[in-house]
Amino acid sequence: MHHIRFIIAFLALSLLNCKPESLENNQPSLPIKKSFFNIQYQKSTDTSLDRAERLKGARLAYKEADKGDVDSLKIKALLELTKLLNMEHKTDSALIYSRELLHVARQNNDSVIIGRAYFKLGYYNYEKFILDSSFIYHNESIKIFELLKDSLQIGRNIEILAVIHSDIGNYSVSDELAIEALKFYKNFDKPVYNATLYNCLAINAKLRQEYQEALYWYQKAIETTTSEKNKLVYLNNVANIYKKTGDYEVAIKRYESILENEKIISDPKNYSRTLDNLAYSRWLLTKDPVYIKECLKALKIRIEIDDIKGQIMSNINLSEMYFDNDIAKSREHAHNVYQLATQINHAEDRLEGLALLMRSSNTPNSYNNYAKEYIYLTDSVKRAHEKLENKFAKIYFDSEENRDENAALKTANLEKELKLSQSQQMNTIYLSLGIISIISFVLIFMLFRSRYQKEKLEEVYLTETRISKIVHDEVANDLYKTMVDLESDNSNKESLLDNLEQVYENTRDI
């Protein structure tokens, strides 16, 4: 019989495992070579390697994981690949792979990776200056990490939202968000994140022309950060404040001290920024065109590393520096500012480019054209900022409303759970009382039964004792008397028979 059951079970399992060919993928996944994947992934995370080599390793690791269709390894490779692509200024590719990361995470219902994918999509959209998309993705990431109660990740998302509001001129909102993010960081030893928020607060103060306030926050950022690279950025920002307020000699000394740091040579973005600022500050102090060469050197580095925002800044400075001596070159650099700003869709820098073009224009007609576009773009920027503010406010409202609905739903669920718990507790109490009652009844029954049995035993004992006493006192004495008579007189048989008969009668009575 057991053999028959085993055969039936085996056949059933065989049938369940036999899927129709139409339900299978036409081309099954190829087996993954985990050793190859691990080697390439290790390359992607090895900071001692050249970044291009690391990126190549990340690509190969993802390709291997995708070939074998192993989601856990795909996620691992995509997290590194997207980061490296962005570091190499391949933001479009970083966005494509971030969407793939989100897709894989959703298929696996992995909330943590979904939240991280939303963060990456938000961050890379911000790098592309697509602020509305960035805002939406970061807000979605916040929702995920709120459910997961991950304060650190909530803070990181709010940090980017603070920067976005700063970029569109909502400085007070940006300040509020930066301070809120700092609260989320308070239980974590993350000085780099804190310093970034101090830097945001400083930028807001600078743009409001509150320069002492800006210096205060920049100093806090410098004292807080553990990143040497970020510290150089903040020191540069402090020097920019002195340049902005006309204290060029102090600014120059600070730029020079930054360039003395050996680590800045390995950071071309910071090096070119500082070199450009130093040359421009020296020119502002002396108006000597000799410093144009240093600005051109900085621009060349920025072109080589594809630093568009840096190129815009260099061209703004060069347009200003050429204005008195070579108006054609001034106009050329102003045009570069306008084109680069249009390329990255940065309206404020386009306005800066148009202002420089108006200033360096050589005909009234070109001036009027630039002026018209400047006025139109100014209105467009204003409307766009208002639109973004309204959109952000709506997203905030929807998010808060959803949070309220979720909170109400949670409260209702808690109430239901409480009632259910109370009902279960009452049922448990009733069941316990019932069990206790039954046990008590059984114990009482057993107690009475034991007592009854004990009484019966005592009664038997007393009866037996009484019988034993009677036998001892009556029968035994009669038998003894008869025995004595037999020993003394063998002839008195009648008397002996009477005695024996009496003993017999007594025995029967007993």
C-alpha cells in the first residue's frame, strides 16, 4: 500500500513540473558564471582602479547577471553601475539603468531597493536639471522609507528637495527642509550629510545677500565634513563670499591656500573651479588681462571633463574680462554661456548669457532681439518657478493627504485589532474559566471519591478488627477450654461434645 501511495505522489509531482512549452520562455536563461561575476563586481568596487576600469567591470558584471537572469545579482550590479555612470557624467545612461533597477526591484517586491531606485532617479534627474521629475521621484522615495521607518534615507531625500527649492529661489522653504533633514540625521553619525545641509543653508543666505550668515554656515560645513574633497568645495565657497563682497585680497589668499593642497590636483573639477576663481579675483583686483590665460586654462580642463556648469562659469568670467579689450571675444564667450545653458535647460544661466550678449552686442537690432528674449525668458522663468512651486505644493498636499489617510486607516485597523484582541482575550478568559471549572470539578470529585474510599477502607478495617476480636475472645477461649477438658478428663465425652457444639454455633454466628 505504501509503495502505491509513493508511486501516485511521484506521478503527481511529475505532472505538476511538466509545464506546457508555450508557458516557458522561448530561450531559457544561460547559466551564470558566478566566479566571473564576482571578479567583475570586485573590479567595479575597487577604488584603487581607474574609474573607467571600474565602470567596465560594472557593465560586465551586470551583463553576466542579466544573461543568467539572476535578479539578486542584477540588483547588486545595477546599484554600482548607475553610481559609476553618473560619476563619469553619463547621466542619461545612469537614468536608463536606474529605471531597470526599479523594474527588477518591483518584480521582487524589494521595498528597500525600490526606495533606493526612486532616490537614484530623483538624483540623476536633478543632475539633468529636470526639477519636477526629480521632486516627484524623491517624494516617492520618501513614502517608501517612511513605511520602512528609515530615518537616514528620508533625510537624504529631503536634503535634495531642500537643494531643489534653493535652485528655484524658494530659500525659506529650502531652509525649512534643510533643518528638517538635519533632524532625521541626528541619530546617525553622518557628518558628510550634515555638512551638505549646512552648505545648502549657506548658499541660501548668500543668495539673500546675508553674507555673515552664509560664512557662519560654511564654517560649520568645513568643521563638520569628513570628506577632504567636500571641504575644498566649502573653502572655495567661503572665498567666493569675500570675492562677492569686494574683499579680493582675502579671497585671493584663500584660493591660493586651496591650490596648495596636494589632493586638489587629483580632483580636476575642484582644481579648475579654484583656478578660475583665483584668476578672476586677481583680474577684479588689478584689471590685468594677463590673468585671462589662467581662466582659459581652467576652461580647457572643464571642457575635457565635460563639466557644463563649470564651462558656463568660465565663459561668464571670460566675457567680463574680455569686455574692455576685445569686445568680439567677450561676445563669443557670452554666446557660449547662452548655448551651454540652453543645452542643460538652465534658465537662470540663459538669462546671464543674454545679459552679457546685450552688453557686448554691436548693433541696436541685435541688442533689441536679446532684450526681447531676456524679458520673455524672465517672465517664463517666473511663471515656471511659480508652476513648480504650485506643483510641489500639490505633491506635498497629496503626500500629506495620503499620509493622513494611511494614518486614519492604520488607526481603524488598530481599533479593529484592539477589538479583536479584546474579543480573543475574553474568549481566552472564558475558556480558561471553563478549564479551571472542569479541573476543579474533577479534583473535587476525586477528593470526595478518595475520602469515600478511605471511609470504606476504615469501615472494613474496623469490621475485620471487630471480627478478629470476637474470634479471639469467644471462639479461641471456647476452644482452649475444650482442649483443657480433654487433657484432664477423657471420659466426659458428652460434656465435650456440648462444648464443641457451642463453639460451632458461635463460629456460625460470627
